[in-house]
Amino acid sequence: MPELPEVETVRRGLAAVMEQRRVNKILVCRSDLRRPIPENFVEVLTGRTVVSLHRRAKYLLIKFDDDTVLLIHLGMSGRMVIDQMTENRTKKNTTYPLKAFSKHEHVIFSVGNGTIIRFIDPRRFGLMVLTTASELKCHPLLSSIGPEPLEEEFSGPGLAGSLKGRTMPIKTALLDQRFVAGLGNIYVCESLFKAGLSPRRKAYTVQKKRSVRLVKAIKEVLTQAVAVGGSTIQDHITPSGEIGYFQNQLKVYGLEGAACSVCKIPIKRIVQSGRSTFFCSGCQR
DNA sequence: AGGGGGACCTGTGCGC
DNA sequence: TGCGCACAGGTCCCCC
């Protein structure tokens, strides 16, 4: 699921229930995620107060009052479910024991006055590791990540410069977090469609006007996705409290064989670096 | 150094 | 209904 817009949506949802709240209790049901959850995880975080939530690429960063930072990646299948306990239930028993409801619930947090946050990740490609605010900049998981696409630092000339000499397809380059942060398979396909660029084009040929067009397309696609994700979250805070993932109006992703919305040619699916690419051979050159 | 391929996991949906 | 295979929105490590 989670590319930049989804992670940003999750960040906002979690910020609303976590910021300025104390971590009362943590239950780690499984610690063998992509990286093992550290031994001292529960000990370090219990009793801490959350100061703020941030996002870098597809990572969530949760800052605590003692300089500790919790780094979370949702992998392919990770999600956060927020369970706002009713006042009744809280009153009856404030030390209601934390309990997993499904076998893929790996970490459960109890924060503030009765909010339960469940990390669910069937494939266990996600991770949760601890670091500190001072070590954040040079943390190995973050240190080689490129510009944030929605920041000004991400520009046509900047992207063109980093693509110089790169013979890989532009599709592959955009998935590489060193060139631009936070894009995944869906938004790469959608951005290339919007920019009118073939996913097969060699990365180094994306220069000047093309790179400006591509950067503009990426920013537009992501901005729209974040906006819709934001509204989806409000509509979709269900009784169970699950955060709804944004459903975009996809133009090419997953639409093999469908008529292109612009030129009516059937959308193609090819495989690049072992992953599906969807594109319109009429619109994308 | 750059780039390709497989590995890591589990679930789902399809064709037979 | 059951089985096997292909595929899934992400990274990382190894090898050429």
C-alpha cells in the first residue's frame, strides 16, 4: 500500500491521537520484522510522551520528549489501525490488557486516555527501530535518501543533474529513493503518464524541458493524492477506527488493456526490474 | 560504480 | 473444492 501519500495520510491520522500523549503500554507480539524490533523497545518508549510526528520518504518518524525517535516503515502490507476506546470502556477498566485481535498484529501501543494503535503487517516487510534526534541525519536508513518531491529542493534542473549518465530506464530511476524520495510503483507510473514520458526512456535523456515536465507531474500527482488521502481519512474513520487508504483516480496503474483516457489506445503492461509498469504507448514518448 | 536479479514474507486470485 | 502458480503498492544484498 504505502507510498508517500499513504504514509503522509497515516502520519496525520496518528499525529491527531499521539501528539502530546503519553505512551502507557506497549505489547510486542512479533519482533521478527524486516529488522528485528530492538530488545529494549518497550523499556525505552513506555512512559515517554510523543512530541511530534514527521515523515521522510516512506518512513514515519515519531519524536519523543527525551530525544528518542521511533522510525517506522510500513513495507508493502503494513498499516496502522487506531482504536479509540469508548469512555465507558476506559472508565470500567483503565488497565484493560492489550491484546492482539489478529495474527498479523505485531505491535500494539496504548497512548493517552484510551487510544490503542495497532501495527498490522502480514508480509512483515515493515520495520520499527529506535534512534535519536541527533543521530537522525546520519542514520543509515535515511542518509542516502534523495529530495522530498513536494519540497522546493526537488526541481527540474536538480533531477536532470542527478540523472546525468544514468543508463537505467527512467521508471527504474524514479523508484530508486536516492533520486527522489517516497515514490513507489503506482505514483511512478502515474507521474510518467502525466509527464508524457515513456517508462523505457533512458534516465539520462530526461533533461531540460522533459525533467521540468516530469518534476511538475510528480508534484501534481502527489499533491492530489495527499489531498484525497486527507479527505478519505476523515470519511473513513470508521467505528473500528481504521485509517482508510486513499483511492486515486488512476490513469494507467493496474489498467492493462483498458482504453487510455486521452487517446483510447489500450494501456500496456511491461515488466521492468522485475516489477509491473503500466503506460500508454500513444501518450508517452 | 552501476545495474540486474533474487531474497525476504504472506495473502489472494486465477486457471485448470 | 483443491492445487499450483503468478502476482502484490518495498527495500536490500550479492554478484557481474
